Amino acid sequence: METRVTSSMPGEVSNRQMSYAGMKERSNRMQPIHVEHGGKVYEAARRWGIEPREVLDFSANINPLGPPQGVVSAIENALTPTSLRVYPDAHNFVSAIAAKHRLMPDEIVVGSGAASLIFAVMHTLSPRNVLILEPAFAEYSRALAAVNAQITTALLTEERGFTPDFASLVRTIKERQFDLVILNSPNNPTGALYPRDALLSLIHGREQCCGVA
């Protein structure tokens, strides 16, 4: 997968004044840089010859102020000589989540972050023909590439508030018979939130043409 990045150079239009579509079209003319999300602060600092504390990282949802003291204290209190000598057991954690959401424990899957779960889902589903509405979290494309899925992308425009034309999207799903459609609500990275009825219309459209994936 290629992720293209752009920078605003002197004499050029600032990226802050460009639409997402304009930035993407402009980046397609540039030499690609192969990157992954995940806050490689130390790598960036080495490359630029600066201290890690001088790097402002916007690539991951990490609190720049650090964890609250209460969280740090809870971690410290949980670290015992025994806890560091045995492999962690997720039973209590999974049971607590299941109880809160009124589910059975075997209906809960936990992972080391969203990315690991995305890869696990794609390997489980093994979709062949997938539609991703962009902009989107980069790990979806990476996970789909790992299972050799054919990826089609559709651009959400700034003019529409990064909201798809749901009626047109349902028609496209029926015509192209996608195994999987990826659309987040709230969307990452735009923050757009889509109506529940509109999302249900996608599910119903998928059921009518091809069943549920």
C-alpha cells in the first residue's frame, strides 16, 4: 500500500486552504513515501536530527499531555511480582465488558489496539471485492492488501461534509456486489457522524443483493 503525504512549500498554496480532494489530487503527482500510522516519533527525531520531545505527532490518537495520574497509579498498583512472571489472563477483563453490555463472554474479542483487530477481521472474512470510502484509517487498506482483496475507493468530499450520497451508495453496492463496505461513523479522520437510518439502509441494501458480510 502507498500512502502519499504532502507538505506546504514556500510559494505554494497552503494545505490548510486546499480541500481534501485537491490535496489528494496534488499528492498523486508526487513521489510516494511509504509510511504507516502509529506515531514513529523517535524515528522522525533521528531523521531530522532533533529531540523526540520536539516532535508534534498528529498521526495517532495519543494525548500529548500524557496519561492522567490516576491511570499511572492504577498501573503501578497492578504491577506485582506475580503479574510480571505469568502470562496475562483476560478472563476478568472480558467478563466485565460482557456484563456491562449484557453479552456472553465468548461474544467479546479483545486485541492490542484497533489495528490488530482489523487485521484479524480481514483474515477471518477474507473478502475479495471491497469498497472503502475515503478519507479513511490507513490500516483498512493494509489489512485488505494482506488478504489480497481487490480494493475500490470512493472519495467523500468536503463540500458534502464528508457524507456519502447514501441512495447512490446503496445502488453501487447492489450493482458491484461488494463483499465488504468500509465506512466509519464517526468517521476517522473527518469526524463526520452519519444517521442511524442511513447506515441501516446500507445494511438492508447489502442483504437484498448478496446477503450479509
